[in-house]
Amino acid sequence: MPIETPQRAIIGTPVRPYRRGVDNAVLGGVCGGLAIRLGVKERVVRIIFCLLALVSGVGLLLYMVLWLAISRVGESEPIAQRLIGRHRKLNSVVIGIIAIVAIFFFLDRLGLPALGVYSWPIFLTLLGAICVWRGASSEELAHLNDLAKSAPFIGVAASKKRWSFWLRLALGVIFIVFGLRILDHLGGAWGLATPAFIGTLVLIGGVMILLAPWWLATLNDLSGERRARVRVEERANVATHLHDSVLQTLTLIERAAGDEAAVIRLARTQERELRQWLFSPEGTGDASSFLSDLRALEDEIENDYGVRVELVVVGDCVSDERVTALVAAGREAAINAARWSGAELISIYAEVEETTLSLFVRDRGSGFDPDTVPNDRQGIALSIRQRVTQRGGTVTLKSTLGEGTEVQLFLARTA
């Protein structure tokens, strides 16, 4: 019965037979499996292979040979044996060899300096990569695919069209090659600033073409994280507002359930606050604006007299003495309607035009006859008419017994 190969190296305990690792594999599992076989740390084996790669590319060749010749844990045959006898996959390998030779020939014709002792190791490594691609099992290909998705610029293309990835790769390589060629032709004459600058730009352009999608994907991830954090903060603000305002108001309404007027007043106050919080999160504008003064008037009438106020304002302007006078006159008209009309609703409509301010206060209450108002009652004459007329405005009062009262105030925005 074959001995099952462990998935992690047991330090100081060599394990036979040698199989490429699976759970401890970074690329092909060669170093992980060798660490299990020798009973050493995987990091030590990987460092040795990296150092050997610097020695004329020996590490690359050795890694690729072991990748092709050693079977993977859980598999019965290595990649090289799997390729033998499968002519269709061998044809792909031959085509790959031809393509690699053509690339090396193209670089040589461009006059790019040779890679020296690294030329053949790189050539054979690329050939081995083609063999792995055509002969690896489906599980290993899935592992390599996941690894490619996490690569800086290859992974971005995983969900894109393949032709766009290869086009970007080809353009990037061409830019890098020409950039290196320009810089190489300078030789030691670094005083030639223009060619050096152009070559550097071309080289940087090639690198950017290769890495730009990965960089953009990183920025998108950061933006998405920032948006998610903002949404979390907004939800926290909503929860805080609901607790501090709405829930507390509901508690007060529950305590004042026997007082209908108090319940209505609390509900209306919370309704105004909630509307302002939802639709005007920056606030109501200037603290001394026409709109803010009228909203303060609305709160005052509802809180002090327990009647409902329906406020509609079109436009806004900065408050001055004329605006203050108009609002004061409207306040007096609203207080009179709340006290004497018996109406449950008072309508206030205001409009800011280019040259004129208009304010209408209306109720559907009992109404009255202005001619029968006693002389000692000077609210309409002094608090309403005089405030507006002494600043050049006009006041129109319409009241019908049993139908209600309407006060119309008009005032120019400038004297």
C-alpha cells in the first residue's frame, strides 16, 4: 500500500517518494514537494532555487525539468509522460517552439543586446511552460488560472476578452524593447539628453501599458471600499438620528396619549424635523433667510397654539429689515387666525420674486367683519398694516363670516 505523501514538510524527517506539492504549492509545487522529500523548510528550498536562477539561469531550467518530470501529489503520471503519445498536444508544443524562435530572431534583428548566458535558459523555460500548459491536469490548470488572476497585469485580463490582453501584452513588450534599444544605442554617451529622454519615455510607456489595468483595478477597489465606508457611516447617522429624535418623540407621544393637541403638536414637530433632515441635510440655508424665518414662525404657531400650519415657500433671499417686517406682519396674521378663527389648519404661502416679496396667510375658520373690530384692537392696523405700508408695501384683508380669512401682504425687495 503506497505511503501517502504529507501536505507539509516535517522538519528533519525526509519523506519518500518525491512528489510535487499541492497545498504548499506556489507555482508548480516543485519547491514544496522537494521540501517534504528532504524534510526542510519550504522557504529554504525556494531561496536556493532563486539563487540558482541567477547563476546562468540554472535554477529556471532545473525547476522546469522537475515540473515536467515529477508527478503531482494525487496524480499517477508526470506532465512529460502525459504528453507522450498525444499528437495534438505535441503539435501545440511544436508551434510554441516556432513562435519562441521567431521572437528571439525578431529581437536579434532589432539589434537588441543579447541576453547572454540567459538566452537558452529562458528559451527552454518558455518551452517548458508550453508543455505544462498542454499537459497539466485540469486541477493543476485551475490552480495556475487562479494564480494568473492574482498577477499584477495578467489577472485583470482574466474576466476580459483574451485578444485585448494579448494585444496589450504585445504593445507593452514592443515599447519596452524599443526603449531598451534606444538606451543601448547611446552607449556611454549619456550626454545625449534627447535620445535618453525619448528612450526612457518609451520604456515607461511600455511598463504602463502592461500594468495600467492592474493599477486601474486597484483604484476601483479602493474607490469601492471608500464608497462602502461612506454607506456604513450614513447608516450609522440614520440610526443615530432615529434614536435621538424619532424614537424619543414616539416616547413623548405615548406619554401624552390622552392629550390630542399635544400628540398632534409632537407629531408635526417631528415631521418637520425629519423632512428637513432627509431633504436638506446641509441645513435650511442662511440662519437669517426668508425661508428660515418662516419655518421658525411655523414652529412657533404650532407649538404655542396647537394648530396645524401648512407652509409653502417658493424661492428664498437673505433676511433684512424689510423681510423681517414682512415676516412680523405675517406672524401677527397667523396668531390672529390661531386665536380667533377656530380653524384647525392655517395655510401660509410665500413667494420670492425678482423685485417683490409676497406672503399670504389663510384660514378656513369663522371669519369676521373688519368694520366691527373695536377701536382698542389695533393688531391689524398697527402690527400688520403699518409694518408693511410704512415700507411702501400693500396689505389686502379678505374675510367672510363662516368661510374664513385671507391676509395678502406685498412688499418690494428694495426701498
